[in-house]
Amino acid sequence: MKPYALFYGAYNLEMGGVIDFKQSYHTEKEAFEVATQIAKNDIFTSWIQIFDKKTDTAKIYSVVDGKLKERKDKTCPAGLFETAQPQAC
């Protein structure tokens, strides 16, 4: 089983779900590397999510200027995104 599912798209609809699923990966590092390339190369992608199927948790990123900005808290106001470093919103 590949436990890290990658979702991304132009609009993050709360109930978007399966239509935004792209691929699963064996490691989070693998998924993050692909996400980084998507952020650099796909101008229509505005968000990326890496979902861990084992723990039922997700890391959510916004794509800003071709880079990933991690959202630590889904309730953060727009514009208060953090870099992919572990910091609170």
C-alpha cells in the first residue's frame, strides 16, 4: 500500500475529494518532492495536500510564487501561510 495520497487543484473545494486525487506514494518525502515540482511547473495549481492514510492526517500547502507554503491550521486567515518549515500559523 502507498500511504501518502497527493491531491491538488486550482480551487480547494471542501467536498472536492476524489476528483482532486492524483497519485499515491510510498513515502512522504516522495510525495513532497512531486508536490514541489508541481508547485514550480503548474501555474494553475493553487493548493496541494499530502494525506497520510495511516494516521488520517493531512498537510495542506498553498502554492505562492511557485513555492509551497504550509498551512498549519485550516482556520488561518488568507495570507497567513507559513513556509514548509514547522511553524505555527
